[in-house]
Amino acid sequence: MDQTLIHTETRDGFVIKFYTCPEFTPITEVLDIREFADEIDAVENGTLEYFCAKVTISFGAIELGSEYLGCCVYENAKDFINPDSVYDDMVHELLTHAHETVKTMYEHCKE
């Protein structure tokens, strides 16, 4: 899959990466042309970015999980990373999963 790395950060010792991927669902299937004609034109002429967001979480070289959100429309893909945003919700879910995974792995190693 073609993807572009937009952002990398570390939280709680885990590496989180945000990528954009091509969105194959036509914008006209997502937005009502009568209500969002300007936005649709802006996507079609490249003024607005239209993409699928992918957020991954890793520990060392091991990818522990990923989340996707399709049909994202932003002036700039970096705008997807805002406090109290969908991005933060995705990261929270991934962190919860990663902590549980590492805990389970640790417990199995003790056995």
C-alpha cells in the first residue's frame, strides 16, 4: 500500500506514526454535492487533501497495532493531529491495546 509518513512521536515508550494513504472512495460518495459543492471542488482541484489516515504503534521493531480512518478531508494532512481530535482517540485506543499486549507478553515470559 502506498503511504506517506506525516508524523512520528513517542508516548509511554511506544513509537506512534501517522501516515496518509490514498482514499479510493470517491468524494462524491461521501459528501452530498448539494451541500458540500465547494469542498468537493476543493478536493478535486487539490486545495483540500482527501486521504485515509493510518496510525501505528510499535515497541522497538515490533508493530503492535494500527488503526485506519478513511475519507478524511483536511486543508493539510498535518491538521489531522490536533489535541482532542480523532487522532488522539486513535492513539488512545492503540496505547490501551499496546499496554495490554506488553503486559500479556510479560506474564507469559514469567511462566
